Amino acid sequence: MLLPLALAAGWFLLALANGIGWAFKGGPIDRIVRVEALDYGIGFSVSLLLALVYSRIQKRLSAWPLVFSASLLCYCGGVVWRVVSIWAQIQVGLQKPFHLSPGVYLVAGGLMNGTTLGLFSFLYFAIHHWRQAAEQREKARQATALAHQAQLQMLRYQLNPHFLFNALNSIRAMIVEDPERSRQMVTELADFLRYSLDSEEQESTIGDELEAIENYLAIQRIRFEQQLEATVQADPAALGVAVPCFLIHPLVENAVKYGMETSAMPLKIGIEVVRNGQELDICVSNTGRLLESAQAPGRPPNGTGTGLKNITQRLNLVFPDRHSFRIWESDGWVRARIQLRLDTRDNGHEVA
């Protein structure tokens, strides 16, 4: 649809410019309008026929044969345009019958009208090239998006069994010692799995993420009783911001696991989410020490490091130029911080 509209607009502008020039020379306006409409209407029709031919031959010919073929077609089209235009003007009374030698048709039509058709042929190929380039860019964008989506889904499937395995280990430790508390832990695990396994989305809100973390902490509180103190503080303005599922949870899990190994009891854990304008700050802190092998995100001691590696990979995929992630120790606390710069999509949903 774009090509016929572009050609029609070009022919209209050309007819208008030529008609204005003719009018300044003192020609009758009504005759100018009728002649220009007829002449350039025929030219437009010829250009559409050429466009149809180009669409058939451009995939079969390389560059130079296509240029030669287009030049020859423009010349022949110019001759046809001139012959049909003069014949039509005579038929409707805009011209008196007269005789022109074939040489005039071949020169005036083939060269002059053919040159005009050549300009519109250039417009055709320019539009076609632009559309092809745009389609290739869109296909490349879609391929990249699908690759990212597949990779994110793979990471999501990697996290689910990882968290489930760790939660079941916690419950197993309580079954013999205290069956009643182990049953309560199973109830909390069911709520946790509702978020972990039922959702097929790759993103969730900060509010949903923190709700799942509360279920996880409830399991750990039952297990460790007075040995664990955990608090969650979230800026209300941050609760609706969308982030990848399980972005915060691995940090909380590591805080419990490694805090129990290095902290004086009770282990204290603080989870804080703050929004400041277009900046989102997520910080998970725990008392204890940062073991040397956990200095870099993705390389915690004593374990596979699945959670932190997963966070690093997903941040690099989804927020390559607008995030930071670091872990450090200060004043007897180990702190893990994710900072994101917020963005707004066209559909109005705010995402990190």
C-alpha cells in the first residue's frame, strides 16, 4: 500500500509543478488541468505497470542486469506513455489530429518521458530497499527477543527445582525432630510453590516477589525459631514495579544459608526495597562475614552458586546498561545490592 501511495503523491506533485509553470506562461487553466490530469494519469498507470514488472524480475536478476533491464523498460514505457497520451488527447478533443514521425515518438517519448519514469523507478527501488531493510531489522529484533525469551525461560526452569530442593531439605531436617512444625512448613511451602511453579510469566511485581519471600522466611523461622530474625521493608511506590521472577529470593536464601554459618545468633536479616524517582534499590543484608570465595556475585562458597549466577545472567540479559549488582561486607553485615534504572513501556506498565 505504501508504494502506490508514494507513486501517486509523486505524480501529483510533478503534475502540479508542471501545471503551475504552464499557467505562468498564460495558458488556459481548465485546459491545463485536463491535459495534466490525462497526461500524468497515463504516466502514473505506466509506472504502476513497471512496478509490477520490477516485482517479478528483481529477485531473479543481479544488480547490473537489473539496472539495464529497468533502463530499457523505462525507455519503452516512455514511448508508450507519449503515444497513448497524444492519442487520448486527440480522442477527447484536447489536441487536433496531426502527424508525428516515429523519430519524435522515440526521442521525445523514449528519452524525455523515459527519464521521468526512470526517476520514479529509482523511487520504487529506494522504497523497496527501505522496506526490505526494515523487515530485516524487525526479523533480527524478533530473533533476538525470542533468543532472550528462551534463555530467560531456561533460567527460570533452572531456578524452580533449585529452590524446591533447598526448601525440601529444610523440611526434611524437621520431620523427625518436630512433626507438627514440619507440617506447618509444608503448608508454607505450598504457598511458596504457588508463586514458584504455577506462574508461567517471566516477570512479577516487587509485591508478589516479597510475598513469596515471606513464605520462604516463614519456613525458615519455623526451622530456626529464635535463631532467626528477619524484617522486610518495602517502599509502597516500588510494589507495582515489574522485575524478573526470583530476582530477590536467591539473595535471601544465601543470607540464611551463609549467615547461619558465620553470624552470632540470632541471625539478623534485613530486606529493603526503595524507589527514588526512576531508581530502584534492592538491598538484602545479614549479620555475619563474607567468605572469601563469595566476593564476586555468582561465586558463593560451598554450593553450586545457581542463585547468584542466575541473577547475574538475567540482569545482563534484561538490563544490560541500566543495572548494578554487588556484594560486600561492612560493620559485621554482609550486604547484597541490586540497583536498577526504571523504564516505561508503550503499554503504560512500568517495568524495571
